[in-house]
Amino acid sequence: MSAPDVVSVGRISVDLYAQEPHHGFDQQQSFQKSVGGSPTNVAVAASQLGSSVALVTKVGDDAFGDYVLSRLEGWGVDTRYIEKVPGTQTPLAFAALTPPETPTVMFYRGEAAPDTRVKQADVPLDVITAAGVLWISHTSLAVGDTSATCLEWMRARSKDQHTVLDLDYRPTLWASKEEAREMAHTAISLSTVVVGNREECEVALGVDDPDSAATAILEAGAGLAIVKMGADGALLATREERVRVAPTPIDLVCGLGAGDAFGGALCHGLLQGWDLEKMGQMANAAGGYVASQLTCADAMPTMPELMKTMESAG
């Protein structure tokens, strides 16, 4: 069997989204269930756009684990490298729209969440080295076996391949900001593409100015640096070219998952050989599409939906 276009590694959860805008967790709420975890959302996003995608993670041996596996298979994501860990529970994440653009998220992951237990032996090395894109989330490097495994898999790939580091930062999953920055420096040196928003760049690099962050990423050895700037669009930079792409206008519902949709479109664009401008436009449109809906994985656009979004935005 041929290697997948994309291999994404790391965090998975069942996400519960509060449906009442501006209601905090201290108020009465009703919730909508979906699948989440940044690397998981990216896998779904890339699959929805037509790439073949394998997700590498672990879930609990519970009904929530069955739920996420069923949903992923329905979206066409290859789940053969997702193991159910006996005696564990699938993580939960609760999101309150306080405010909608940057919702409050509470994680319930236990002492050692299943997705922190990925080992090198769980996936044949040739699957990792032959994949068109290896997607590694910064949070996957925080704790457990998964951290060491991701670093070894990144080292196993050549610099002419797409090894993407997503600077996805969740402070509650790190012992300290300093530890997160130290790991980011190591991971950036092993990556060919690095993507993050301004806050994540500040954590990883100590600067939040988009041009300065992009320069720091390129000087560290990556070939492509992407800084997501929210309402200001995105900056895509190589050593030869810098492109700023305007945001896609939307009616915001929930900001969660927009960056993951951006990431899925980025993966697809890298595989298709899109130029920087097209890649940025498509990724921004994918992010905008998801931000106009409540959930993450369930909201990832197909290519026709993405094209319609771009046409509507002019």
C-alpha cells in the first residue's frame, strides 16, 4: 500500500461546544459534541479537501474512543495507527464562547492522556519517511512518549520533504513557557515548514512581529515560514519571497478550529505545489469557513465548499 499524502500526529479529544454566546462555565449551558484536538482537526481538514491522510494517536477504551474512530472513518481518515489504550479515557475539551473569537477552553486529560503514549514502533518507519507531509503539533512535544517519538520521526525525514511544525500552543499542557520555547527551538530546526499565529510565535521565538518571526524561522533552517495574523490575514515567507494575504471576510461564530482548517489547506496546497499566494488565499478561506460555524472537525470544508467561500469573498 502506498504511503498517505499526510501523516498527522498527536492530540485528540471529544470537544463539547457551549451553544450560548458569551455564557461562561459558571452559567447554565447546553453543548454540541464534535471531534477535536489540533492534529486531528488538521487531518480531517486535509482529508476533506481530497488528500489521503493517516492520523497517528491513541484513544481510551471507552465509548468516546468509539465515537471519534467512527467519525474519523466517516471523513475518510485512515485510522489504522490509532490504538485504544486499555484502562484509559478519551480526553474531553469544553469550549465556552467567552468571547467567540477566542473561546475559553477547559481540558480534561487525566494523568497521562492516551495521545501522549505514541511510540516509534506504533507506525512503520517507511510510512513516516514516505509521507508527502508529516504534520507535528507543538503540543505533541509537551509530554510523554509522543514527544520523543515525534522528534525521532522528524529527524528521519530529509530536508527536501514537507515536515511541518504547527506552533499550536496550549499553556495548560506545558510545565512552563520557557520549556515550551526550548522545545520549539529544537523542533523548528528539524522542520521545513513552520506555521503559527502571532502569540505562538512570541512563545516559540520571543517575537510577535510577523516579519521578524518569519525571519527567525527561516534563519533557524526552515524553508517556509507562515505567520497567521487573524483579522490582518497571513504572511507566507521563503528566503526569496514574502506574500501577505488578506483575510476572508466572515460572520464569526467561533474562532476555534480556524487555524486547523488553515493547516489542512496548507497541507493540501504543499502537495499540489500551489504558489504562496494561492496557498495563503485557500488556507485563509478554509479558516474563515470554519470560524463561521460552531464546531471544528465537523465544520471542515470540502473543496467545493472552499471554492464557494472564496467566490463569495471575491
